[in-house]
Amino acid sequence: MTTHRAQLRAAVRDLSDRGLKCSAKWAAEQLVGLAGGPLDDEAGTSDAPMSPAEEVGSREEEDQLLLAKAYFDLNEFKRAAHALRVARGASGRFLRWYSLFLAGQKRQAEEEAEERSGGAGAPGSLLGKPRASNQHLPLLNAELTAARESEGLDGFGHYLHGIVLRELAQPALAREALLRAVSAYPCLWSAWTALSSLSGADEAPLELPDTWVASFFLAHQATEAHDSARAVSLYESLLVQWPRSLHVQSQLALARYNLRDFEEAQQRFEELLAEDPYRLDGVDTYSNILYVREEKRKLSALAHSCVSTDKYRPEACCVVGNYYSLKGAHEKAVLYFRRALKLDANFLSAWTLMGHEYVELKNTAAAVDAYRRAVEIDAKDYRAWYGLGQTYEILAMPFYALFYYRKATALRPYDSRMWCAMAGCYKQLHRRAEAIQCYHRAEKNDDREGIAFTELARLYRENGEDAQAAGYYERMVAQREAHGEAVGKELSEALFFLCTHKKSTGDLDAAQTIGQRLLDLGGPEKDQVKALLRDIQSQRKAGSGGGPPV
């Protein structure tokens, strides 16, 4: 029996290490079911000290833990929890609590799917807020609180308690538990990321433990807070010490993407994929870059690569959805974003991208629902807030649009697009002063499209402030010329106003030069420009013909 027991214990570990889950489960069941007492000659043979997190209450409990882990690896969470119902060691208790938590999460997902398939909406609809919840949360909170107050919890226990408290909508207590977790076990990265999600801009600064992992946390927190310039600086510092870290490289690429430095971000993502061609983490962001830059061939190749690697990963579905969206096949794009959400109902990128597609399809009600689900998952997702603003603007509801644009602008105060969107709403509401202020903010935040210059010129022209209007039209023309844009309706509008303004201020040479350029552009203003040039010539002759006759 002793030989059999030792052989089975070794087999469970060997099979688990090699990913042979079913065989590991079989071996663990035979180990626990072996006849004879659980304590045999092997008990107590090792004198190596064990930490509290590694402590196992007894040799019998260790065998039960092996069995529970085999059940856990096969997603049989309730069986795993039941196998550890009398566990006293730290590892056994944690696995039981975690199994109960995941069993509750699994059942919640099933109930949400049932609600959507049998709800008031269309069959199989992914929209609408689900009412299901994890029924194990109150029990887990009670047990974890009691354990913390009696014999105490290790870092893993504090982490799970923090997650439970977060799900119970008790963020302050959850932050305290997660801080205890990262202090007790600094390498528990899931606790750091959960802590970041609970740390808003209006919260007091966290008292972090003195550990090197805190540097990674601060960089991650900067990314989550959309402080992308700081995130780039922090990740570049980390890259010096961790030059081969794929995590650091991918987060640096993401920060560059958030700064709209698409060329640099694309280069970094391509270097990542060259080093790890089967990587799917963050590949949806890379596909967004290819979409914005309209690189159809690369996006097609990426979609094929992702599907061949794992077609049932949400990231792969989003890449394919972006590919179809770029081709203009918006119905197919929606199909793949919905598939991503069936695989992971909380996959934020898919909700936002699906909202964009519904806007393209003019299905504003579905777009609003998709964007709302995105902000419920992550209230810091500025793209979803911006999308809501755009949708309500399409619906000619500028007050609602302005509310959502303000949310987006609060998250991205350095993004000129957010300020231009807010200014557009103020224009619709005939609030010119506020619109001008917003366009000035856009101008100061690198308005690459030149929207702010054009709109400021128009607003100042409507206010009768022609000198101010001329200044902004000149800046708009210079920007368009720098980008190689030599034609366009807005350019003709700017040149016509400048020609008229220069004529009225007596700068006839500049007016004639601009007028000749307008003639070269053609357009509907051609006859007006000819008349303007004739007036300029008349003024020149009048100015050079001496004084009036006596």
C-alpha cells in the first residue's frame, strides 16, 4: 500500500505538470480511495519547514488537496470545494473558497445567458443588463471575515476576500483587503490589478508596500488612468531592467497606442509578434491600429493567423470583426463581436467595437445598449462614453450628447477630439462662448485634424471678429499645406474669406495672390472670385490715378 500511495502521489504531480488533467484526476481518485490509514510510514519524513501558505493540515488533507486540484483543473468547482469541506491548512482552505467563488461565477454566467435567450428582447440577444448574481458571495464573505479575525489569512486569502468584497460593492473594504494581500505576497499580480481597478482619481493615495512589484503597479495604474505619457516613461524605465519582458513590451505598445502614436505602437506590436507569433494577448489593440491606418493586407494576415492559433479566443474574434468592418461588411463584423462576447461577456473591447458597428448600421438603440454595457464593465473606458455622445448626437439630443462627452473629456483631457466633440454640442445649443473655449482647449492639445482652427475661424467670423477669424483661417491653411492637402471645400472657404479680409484691410497684394490661388482651385466660388479680383484691380487703379479732379 505504501508503494502504491507514493507512486500515485508522484503520478498526480507528474500528470498535472504535463497538463494531462483527466489522468491526474483518475490518479488522485485512486490515491484517496486506497485502502489503509492515511498516515503511514511516509508521514513526517520531510523535516523541511513550510510557510503558512504551503502548510497542509495533515497527510490525508494533502491527498484530498491533490484530488481537489484535479477536479479544479477540469472546472468541476463544486466537487473541488466538497472534497475540501473539512480542510484546515491554508492551501486547502483557499482552494475551497476559490472553487466556491468560481462555481458561483460560472452559475451566474449561465443564468445571464438564460436571461438573454429567454428575455423580452430578440432570442439570443446580448443586450440589456442581467439580473443574475453570485449566490456564494455572502457565505464566502462571512467565512473569510471569520478566518481573518480568528487565525488570520495569508496573502492569497486576503486577495480572495478583496475580490468577494468588490463583487459585493464594498470598494473601501476591498481596497484594504487587497493592500493586505500585496503586502503579504507581493508577486500576486492579480491582486495588484484588482487594486488598480478600485483606485480612482478621487481616492486617497495608496500606501504601497516597499517592493519592486510596486513599480509595475504604478505603470499599470498610469495606463488605467489614461495618463499615457507617464505610463510610457515608467515602462521605458522598466524595460531597462526587464528587456525581455513581453508584458512590459506589450504595455509600452498599448501606452503608445493610447497616445495615438500609431506608427511606434504598430512597430512594437510587430516586434512582439515576431518574438512570440502565437501570442493573442493585446492583439485586438494591434488590429485597431491596422484598422485606423487602413492596412487591409496586414489586418487580413493577422486575422488568418489568429484564427489558426485559436479561433475561439475573444481577441481573435475582435480581429476578424475589425477586418470585416474595414471592408465595410458591418453585419459580419457585428457577428464576430457577438461571438467574442459569447466567449467572454465582459470582454470590454468587443462591446465598444460592436457599438461602433451599430452606429454604422444606423441601429442607434443597439449602439446605446452596447456602449452602456461597456461603461458598466469599466467606467474608465472613454471610447464607450465618447460613443454614447456620438450616438445621442445622431439622435439630435445634444444635451444628452454633451453629458457623455463631458465624461469622455474628464478621462482624456489631453485629447483634442473630446474637446471638439463638446464644442460641437455647444454650437448646436447656440452657446458660442463655451464652444470657443472648448475649441481653444482642442487647439492646445495638438488638434491634428485642424477642426479647431476651422471652427474657431467660423465662430469668430459669426461674432464679427474678422481679424481673429483671419488668424485662425491662416493657421488652418498652413496646417493643410503642411499635410499636403491642396484642395477641399474648407480650404476654399478659408482662402475666400482671407481674400475678402485682405482686400477690406487694404492689403491688395496679398488679396490678389490669394484670389489667383482660388481661381486655380476652381469650385463654385469661381465667379465670385473673379468679381473680387476685378474689384481689387479697380482699387489699384483708383489708388494709382492721383487725387480726385478739381
